[in-house]
Amino acid sequence: MFSAGGVALLALVSGCSLSLAAPEAQRHAFASGAVFGALLYVGTLFGAMLATRNLAPPSVGTGGPRAIVPLRSYWRNAPFRRLLCVIAVQAALVPLFQRALPFFGQAVLADASWAGPALLTVTIAQSLALPGWMMLARRWTSRRIAMTAYGMTILAMVGMTVMPIGLWGTGMLTLLGVSMGGMNLAIWALLTETVQQSMAAGTQEEGTPVGLFLAVLKGAAAAGNLLFGAIVAAGTVRLPGQNGTEVELVPLSATILPVLGSVLALALLAMGSRRAPPA
């Protein structure tokens, strides 16, 4: 919810900045927002450092020194390997619509400042949906919640492609926010389950799989940012043919790539459910 609150602040700043008519005023507004965001980021790091300064170090078991587990053994763990693939797809492709909101608004609605209210709608829906997903998690498995959330994302993106304006568009943005809350909750729950299963099997390492998970998440997010930058730089492409039509890549890929990422994540989770041993 704190993460969603940060995104909401970003939505407000971007909406106010893009609503300014003068380019110079927009640049100053974005620069001021970036500095303020950086100060908040540094403040959270210092807050975390202060909050954990008195924590006791982890106790070492009585069975002697821990054996170092080779990194390749984690890749041989099929559930953990599948989870890394899911988070890579999710971090790289699914959030591309949120990154492209100003470009999507300018291309489809001729209003780049639409990104601010749109992102705010997604964020509020994500925050308000979290208690519901938490209650649902008491009855459903984490895999089922994740698959439901990815399915909702596909519906939201298809809906935004068909009609992104009016009450329908607002409803699709709300559905997207609800699905983002579910998938983010489920993916961390799946990580916890995987680590607990490994520790139950005799592995004493806990930080390494979490570190690998975070490394894949951050690396995939960076790859997604590079992909989005390449799409923005490409601009428009001309379709083959004598009377080839020019197609803008940003509004088209803003919905297609999240759908592709959700389909891939669904396929990976479905493979895991088929291969899982019966309870």
C-alpha cells in the first residue's frame, strides 16, 4: 500500500506537469518532482536503516557451519525456476501500459495529461483491492490468485483497446488496478511458499533465493524500460505493401505487450499446476 501511495504521488505530479502548456514549465515541474521523489526515496532508506539497527543477527544452527549451496542448484529447482520466469515476464511486460500512459493519452485521446488521473485511478483501485485479495487468500491458493489476476489484466487491456474513454475506460482502469494488487500479492506469496518448501527439504539458505528473485525482478524491469524506450524511439512503422499504412507503436504496444506478458505468466503457472504432485 505504501508502494501504491508512491505511485499515486507520481500520478499527481505527472498530471500537474503535463497539464502545463509551456514546455519550459513542464521541464521545471518534472525536475522538481524528480528531486522531491529522490528525497523521499533516500528518506525511506534511512528510515529502514534506523528501524533495523537494533535487530539481532540471525542465529546459527547447532548442526555446524552451513554448507554453501551452488547457484545452479536453485535453477534446478523447477518451482523456483518457474517463479523466476513468471516474475521476469511480469516485471518486464505487464507494467508497460502504466509506463506508456502519457503517450497513450496523447495518441488516443489527444491529451497527455490524462495520464495523471488514469494512473491515480489504477493506484486507488490497487490499494482498495488489497484487503479483498487478502481475504480471498484465506480460501484460494497463491497460484490461483495470480492466475485470476493475470486473467483480469488481459480483460482490462482488451477493454482499453476497444474503448479507452468514458465510464467504460474508467472501469477498465479500475479493473487493471485490482488485478495489479492481486498479482503483486500472489507473486510474493509464491516466493515465500517456494523458500519454505526448500527449507523444509533441508536447505538452510533463505537470503539467496530472495536475492535472486529481486535481481531477476529488477533486471527484468530494466529490460522492460529499455524495450519501452526503443518503442518510443521507433515512433511509427510503415506496414508492407504498395499503400503501406503508418502505425504508431506506442499506443498499440501499450496494451498488446501486457496481454502477452499475462498470457505467458498464465501459461507458466498452468504448467506448474499440472506438474505439481497431488496433495
